[in-house]
Amino acid sequence: MSRSSHRSSSKSIWLVGWPTFALLALLAVAAAPLLPGGYLRAAVALPIWLTVPGFLTLGAVFHEHRRPRGVVLMSLALLLSAIWCVFVSLLLYAVGLLITAHATYFSLLVISAVLAAVAQVRLWLAEPGGGRRAYSSESDGRDTYRLEADGEHLQTLRPRSFYIVAAVVAGMFLLGGGLFVYDHLPHPSPVGYTAIAWTDQRVTQTIAVSPGGANLHLQIIHHETYNTTFVLSADWLGKTLRPLSRPLSFRMGPDQTYGATLYVPPLPNGCTYRIVVTLSAPDQPDFQTKKVETWSINADVHDPTKSQKKC
């Protein structure tokens, strides 16, 4: 087999199976985390991510001889890929799923698989005997095979503005569909918060503790839609944490506020001590780190009736 015939065969395989190859390239992006992080990973993954969904959309919508070429093809592929990303984000938000890179990627992969199947079927139907005919010419003494479209060949000379209009219409359809899904499906619960804060104005400076001790007031706000069990603890801050009081366990419902008072006993000398109050939710680990969520506040205390020379 000559080099030219081998090159022609490879080109034919690519032209007939490019949707499948493009889908495999997008599937290979799943292995991108194995690459070193930074610019190398982005240089490998982003071009595929931002072009393949658009290429497959054009392949599924346009006939082979009516598909745009060159710069127009690349521009429309980038535009449609970006629109697909927006559409997928809206869809994930509407169904209450967290919008992450992994969720967006797998959603685009499913959409691209459908588009690749449609584009591949269109190419198979356009093969000789399925909508085109092949004939030979021996005018130069060699067998030369050419494919001729059934339709008018001048169709390929349509203004390029047609492709731009078609892409814009497709983009508007995708965005409109995303907004429709967002408007008609149940929205995820609004994001709440949990907070702990001192309600005693004295914490803005070092608090004086009398020989009889002192009470510090604090407040816990649970602005969430679910019940949570909390543990409240107080410690002296030093080289190591020393307990100041017994941990207190309590349960709070949605949109509840809890008030507490911390008793600080008399200090052994006039030194300044730091108190740390920690609120934790053992039954509710953080969604990303999988660790127990904690909140903390602190205050500095001292005994003004004693000399600091002992510090």
C-alpha cells in the first residue's frame, strides 16, 4: 500500500468517525487530575472542554456539506460550548444539585454522547449508497473516486451569516430552556448560617474580673432549615487548652436563637488570660472537608486588683 493511499484511508476514517473520536477525547478529560496541577492540566483539559460540545452540536444540526468551516466553525463551537455550560449550570441549580466541576463535566459528557450519536448517524446515512453516489473518472489514466452530494452543490456557498443566525437561535433555545427549567422546577433551599457572638459590650477590650468572678453573655443563632445538635465548650488559652467549664450539649431547631452565660471564676493573679468559647456540630460534618463544623469566639480577662508583677 502506498503512502498516499494510507493517508487517504486515515483521512476517510477520521471524516466518518470524528464524532466518536471527539466524544472519546472529552471522555479522556476525566484523566486530567492525573496530570500535574496548574497550567499543564488546564492546557490539556480546557481546549477539549470548551470545543467538543460545540463541535458535536454543529455535527448533529448541520449536514456535512452545509457545516461551517475554518474560523467560523471554531467560533461557533466555542460559543455553543459556553452556552451548554451555562445551560448545565442552570439545570444543576434547578434540580438542587451542587454546581461543581465534576457535576458540570459529567452532565456535559451525557449531552455530548447524545449529540455524538446523532452526528454519527447523520454521517453514516451520508455514506455512498445512503444519500450520495460515487463514480470514477479515467481521464488521466488513474482511478479517481469522488463523492457528489445529491442536492445542489451551490448550497455550500450560502452566506456564512446563516450559520451565525442558526447558532444564535440554538443558543437562545438552550438558554430559554434553562430558564424554563429554573422557573418551573423546585428551587433548592436558601442557604442559611450558624453564628456565635458575644452580646456583652465589654469584650471589645480586656474585661476586668472581680474577686467574685464575672459573667459573660453570648448568643447563638441557628438560621437553618433543619434541627442540629450542638456542643458548647469554654477553655483557657495557653500552651495547651485547659477546660474552663463542662461542655454543654443542646439541640436547636430551624431559625432559633440560644442565649448563654459563661461564668469566669476569680483569676489567680493580675495576668491577662484569653478565653475561647467553641461551638461545634458533631452530627453535621462540613460538606467539602468532611470535618466537624466549629465556630469560636474569644475574650481577654484580667484581675485589676492584683499586681501584674507575678505574670
